[in-house]
Amino acid sequence: MDIVLVGPGWLGAPLATSLAARLSAERVAPAGLPDPVAGRGRVWTLRRTPGPPPAGCHGLVGDLAEPAGVPAVREALRTQGVHRVAQVIVAVAPSRARGDDYGIYPAVAAGARRLAAALGARQLIWISSTGVYGEHDGRVVTEATPLPDDRDARVDALLSAEAIILASEADGIQPVVLRPAGLYGPGRDPAPRFRTGTGSLDRWCNFSWRDDVIAAVEHLRDHPPVRPATFNCTDDTPIEAWRIVEALTGSRPDPGASGEGDGSGGRSNQRVSSAALKATGWAPAVPSIFDGLERLGHALPGRTAAESGPPMAPPAPTAMPTGAPYGPNTPRIRRFLQRMAGLGGGDAATVVAHYATACAAPPWSDAERELAAAIEGSGRGPLRDAVAGPLLQLVRTPSAPGAPTAPEDPLASLDPIAEPALAAVLALLVAELLPADHLATLYGPFEPIIPRQTLDSPAR
């Protein structure tokens, strides 16, 4: 079935071409013969001004921010025999040439939601930004990180747009918000602004290779979340700015060159975690800014020193998990999160019902006490905190439009499966330290649906 992509720009155009190639491949039967429905899977790109569409795509002209935009686009598609589409994907940004302000984000989001509903789309994907977090102290941020109250016009517009997209669940649509950071790739090279070695060199930077974001969209198209979801989409390797300077120049910059002080001054200084997206089975092909710079043709004489050298200043209090972020049981936990994210409503209800019975019995309280002792006694408190963010993101339900971003009771925004899921994943975190009966008790609600023994193998 067809796809509508809104905003075929630097990111949207290659995304549209990649989707068109995938649809073309999907139209070919296994024997190599044309499928009877060949021709039904097309990508339609929507832009505000006339211009050639990306390779393999079909062009539309229209403005979803205008009241007449949705009816006009729907009519244009109808004349081409398109009455329904599978997805609407949006990758827009304000145009300086057209005098756009940040209000374009919620305006287009509202139009995209109406268009998706009018065309019977089953999924609506909105590409946003990790700029919504706005942290300046170097902390780790996940999708569960509280959002700022004192936000600027851009962040306010981005969050308003996200809320509109997530509310499309009420229309029977599966909404997904993807938050890249520091987008770069062919035609957008970050090296020149780092090579000079000026600016806030002690701040943390986050990056997203363009093709990895494209792959994330395609992954979420193929494996749509059961619930409305927001995912960070970065290479998951935050890096201090001075390390990029050293990699490019072969010389460690003078800490005194950090002329902009502590990294505040409007620039974010945060370490973005993409663990939740990775838990669904996606992984970046370009795992660090160093790999990306080399793909762009840059020699990195100082890469080895930059990757291994000591910090320029004492590290921030919150440590970023590296390697195996959930300790020795990371593979099991990732497989559990991935399979839990794909549970249907019936399976989820079975888990919740089992948990309601189990947690009321004395063995549950005993197992919880043993679990807490095992986590603290093994020093795995930071691992517990690292896995909690991705888990809570997977089980968070969307806020109603206009609702506060941080309710008084944070648990009110969680799906009923949250409590049994947290018990199960923490039990997996210290599985080798728990008595067998306590491990079986805590994981029990999931055992009929996701047997624990299957977590030791990638195969379902």
C-alpha cells in the first residue's frame, strides 16, 4: 500500500527513495514474477512548492499547515486512484526563505494527523528532535526524562507537535515520534565547526547519521510499536566536543580554549540514550561520530587518543552505561524488552491478570525483598536505573492533548503492564543471584507469554 512522505528535504528525500525501493522489492513475488498487486505500493512526496520528486517517487504539491491543504492533497491522490495509504511520514523544518517560525511544527502536525485519518493510514511517524530535553549539565537523558517547564518557542512548538501526533491513536492510528540528534551525513558535515577547536569544548554532543535515521523509520514501519511511542534515535555514543577536535587535528585542545564556559549559553549539554529504540531490534550502522567522519572522507589522526584519553574535567555524576549497559544479563534483558514491546492486547491482559493474583500472595513479598537485597548487594543500582528508562518508555501511555507534560503522579501515565514488567526485568538483571523460586515468582506473570528459556537465544 502507498506511503505519503511530507517534507522531501535533506533527510526526507533519501528516506522517500529508500522506501520506494523497498516497496518495489516487496511487489515482486518470491519466484521473481510480478505480484498481482504490483503498482499499488508507491511513495508520494508532498512539498509546498513545485519541484521534481525524489528518485522512484511521485510528487504532490500542497501545504498541510493551511486549512485547505488536507482536502487538496486528498483530492490529488484520489485522482491518481489512491484512496488509502499505509503510512504518513513527516520530516519537516521551518523554511527561512518562506519566513516560517516554529509554529510550522504543530500546524503541520495537525494537518498530518487529519490527512492520515482521511486516508485510513495505519501509522503516522513524526521526526522530531532531542532538542526537546534542553539539559545543560551533562546528564543522561532518556525518553522518560522530565521535560523542561521553562522552554523556549522552538521546544514548545516541537512538544506541541509531538502531542498532536501521539493523540492520533484516538483515530485508530499507530503514532510514532522519532527524536534524532545532531543529524549529519553526505552534504551536512560537522567537521568544520569542530576543527577550529573553539566553543564549549567540555560539553557533550550527540549525533545521528542520516542513513541510520532512515533505517530506524523503516524498522518502525516493519515492526510498529503496539502502543504510541517516542524514541530517541542517535548513535548512542555521546562524546565530549574536545575529543572530536583531538580526533580531527591530532592535538588535544587547551581546556582554556573553552571560551563559552560551562556549556550552557543556549547549547544543550546532555548524553542522549537510545536504549529504548535499540531494545526493539534497531542498531546504528555508524556507531560513533568518528566512524561517520571517516565515511565523509576525513582522516582522524587523533582518533585513538581521543577515544581512550582521560576526561578533560571530572566526569558528571551520572555515568553513561557502556558496553553491556545492563550488566552480565544484557542480551536477555534486550530480548525481553523487544518481545514485550510486540505483545498484543490479549497477551498483555493475561500478564496483568496473572500479576494481580501473584502479587497478592506472600511469596511475592518475599521475592521482592530478595530482589532488592540482590540489586543493592551486587552494586547493580546504576544498572537498575539504566534499564528502567527504556522499560518505562515502552509502557508509557500518551497524554491527552493539552495535558501537563509531567502529571503529579508519574505512574498515572503508565500501562497496567508496567509493574509486572518492571518486576520481570529487574529479576533478569540479577537472575544468577536470586534463589530459583524467587526468580520464578517475579518472572511468573510473563512465563506463559515469553518463556524465560527463550531469552537465551535470539530466535523467537
